[in-house]
Amino acid sequence: DFGKDVGEDGKIFLSKAKGPNKNGDVNDARCDMDADYTIKENYYKDQKTGETKVKKTTYFGYRYHLLGDVNYELPIEYTVTEASKGERKQFMKHIDMLPDEYVGKIDTASADKGYDDVKLIRYLIDHRIKPVIDIRNQWKGDTTKQYKDTNIVYTYKGEVSYVDDNGEIVPMKYLGYDKIKNTLRYQYRNNVYSIDISYDERVFTPIARDSKKWKRIYNKRTALERINGRLDRDFNLENNKVRGLKKATVMIDLMMIGMLAMAKGHIINNNLDKIRKLKSTW
């Protein structure tokens, strides 16, 4: 079942140089003409005011993009790009890089809200992969929207409710996904209602956002953060600064080979519970 549940994430790492040569001189050993700048936003809550604030940090370097198995915490496919390269396109590229038989094994694909994009969602569904991607709030002012000409309303997080005759908003019970009709089924009292996924493709996905299953699968994507942590802690990624995209790629290649080689060694020696460990047991 390796590759059944996958996730995508990326990580920025710095170039040894501080920037490119402003005159375009690629032979200047102090510069890096392949790396570029990007800004990373970290959101946090102010302890005094309770307001959500953002801290912006500028980086010059590269980014590796990783498609990994979230059950086994092991890499499946990856690419290395300039730091500013879009994450969503790399996600689709990783799926395209896989043989058809491996793509057919994938059941779910999870990612954080940085990958929230209707084109990516459509791409995954077209490949019969269920997207479990966190969503950004792009609604201005509205807290709920009406579903077609019905008493059903929903939030941007996919929480579905019924507005009764008294104007009270009552959460509906999720019953599951109808694969044939491509609808989500909800119940209010003794009536069952179907919500067409195509009505709002970012909000309504084959695994309903307000279901326990969606939350359970999404929580698995922390496996990618642990893979990133291993690269930092055990392979010393943040201190392995390089110049040039080719060298940066080779460096990540060696780290991934090391991680997968250790996993295979543990499997050969029937230490299946240790496949994520980066040290031998003999």
C-alpha cells in the first residue's frame, strides 16, 4: 500500500551566495546566478491583542518540492527549483513523473492551503485522486453562501447547514460521497439532499471538508514535516549551503538516496518498524 495516501510540501534552503552578480557575470564565484529571492509569510497571533499578524522574511536560494507517502513518511518524487518557483505546478509535475500504474494506486493527496487552487483540484480529480487540500478564505464579507435556490447554506470551509422556517441555521449530517452522481449527500431530519461538487469546486470535494475522514487524512500530512525535519536534523540541510542549481539538486539527491537506502535496508532485514530510522540496527 505504499503510495496510497500521499502529500506534497516544499522547503526553502539558502544559497551560499548572498545574491546574483548584478552585471550578469556567471563566472563571479561570490554570486549565484541560478538562485533567486522569495518572501515567506509566517502568520501568528499577537498575545496582547489577539490579532492575526504576519511576519515576512526574504530568502535567497532554492526550494525542494516533495511528494511523499504520509503513512510511511518516505519520499516518492521530488524536484529542486529556484526559491520562488510555484508549488502547485510542481505538485502536478510530480504526478506526471510517476508511471501510470503508480498514479493508479494513489487514493488521496493532501497539502496545506498554499496549494489551494481549483486547477490543481481538478487535475487530481481527473487522475482519480481525492484532494485533501486546506482552503484559504477568499470570501469578502460573507460568512455563508446559499446553495442554488434552496434552504441549504455553506461556509468556505465546507460546513453545510439547513435554514429552517424560523431562520435557524441547523448543521446537516454528512452521509457520504455519491461517486456515480458526483455529489455529497447530507441529511436534515428525514430528508436527504445532494450537493453537486461542480457547484463550488474549491469548497466541495469528494471527501467532504466538514467530515471526520477529511480531518483524519489531512492530519497525516504532518509526515512531510517530519521528513523535512530529518533533512535538517540528520542531513544538516540548512548548513549545507551551495551555489548553483545543479549542485543544489545533487545535494538533495544524495539525501533522498540515503533516506530510501536505509529504508530498503531495514525492509530487507525485516525491521519494518524501523524503516524511517537513519541508522542501522546491526
